[in-house]
Amino acid sequence: MPSKSEEDIGLVWGRTSSLQFPSIPSDLVRVGDLYAAYAYGYEDDVEVVKVFSTPQNITLQLPSPLTGISVSGRTISGLRYSGANWWEVWASSGNFIMTSRWLGNSTSYTVPDFRSLPDFNPNWQGDISWVDVTAFVVNKPLADVLSSWLGEYPKLDGLEMKMAYAYVSTRGIPKAQVGNQRLGLRGRQHSFGRRSLFTLPLRP
């Protein structure tokens, strides 16, 4: 049995989009703890996390994949995903976050080109040769999620956050060459299997 000082308490493998995990053992519980359970689907490049303060049986449902993302010039298209609250986009040398409310009915965004502005160093912004897009479906306000995002997880009790990723390159640049730029949790999971679920204590 892992000790309380260890971060990873449980691991479940599966081939289903719905994963179940029993409540954390009572001898690992401390007053004031927050816990996070997450799952990642490697084949579809999707992820889900729940954060909670009361130990409980957890069922995580992996979201559907993000498809249809494309890039032409400086325009990123295909920004549509059921229930998405906000988007994170890495476009070559820059990144930005957009809310679905700000996007409105639009499903595309053209990245501004600042290279012609006075005193702007063109090395700060290059051509868009790849984009890495994340659609977030979250049950909490964006400001609360970002302000509580300390370490690997937002420390926000009651949070359920689903993420679907899509990477596209116009020049055949592999994702491995670009590296992990995402706000989500995938960066710490690259060595694990197809789908995994963890329950972790989130302590200061």
C-alpha cells in the first residue's frame, strides 16, 4: 500500500471510455485534502479530471475526440466541439485562450500578424507551421479554473474538466518534435498505457 507521501494512489487500465475507481482508502485520508481523479484516452487524445474533497467512488467518462481542425495561412478552422466552454491554441511560436462565448457562432480564428509593427521583433512570431488545439468542457468559470491552477491540477473542489486535443501541421512536423505545450495533464502521462485513471491528494 502506498504511503501518504506518495502522489499516485491508484491506477486502472481499460479499453472502455467509462472508467470506475473505488473510494480512496480511509487510512490515506487527511482533513483538508483535495483529490483528483483523471483518465486519458491515447487513441482519441482526450482527457478528463475530477477534483473533490470527500473521498467517494468515481466514474470518469472520457469525452469524444476533437476532429476537423485545419490551418490555412494564419487561419485556424474547425473550432467546434459540443459543450466547449473555452479553447487553448498553440500556433507555432504563440498561444492564446478563447472562450466559446467570445467566438460566438464563428468556428475559425485568424491569428494576428504583428511582424510589420514598429519595433516588433519578427523573431517573436513566425509562420504558422503547426497548431495544437484543446477544447475544454468545464463545469466551473474559466477565471476560477485558471486562478486555482497550481501544479498539475486546478485546486478547485467540485471541478469536472474534459479536454479534447488536436494537433495539425502544414509541414509534416511531428508532435514529438514540437514538444508538450498543453495546459492539460497529458505531459506527465506519456509513459503510461492506453487509458489510465489516478486518484491523487492535492496538498499544499
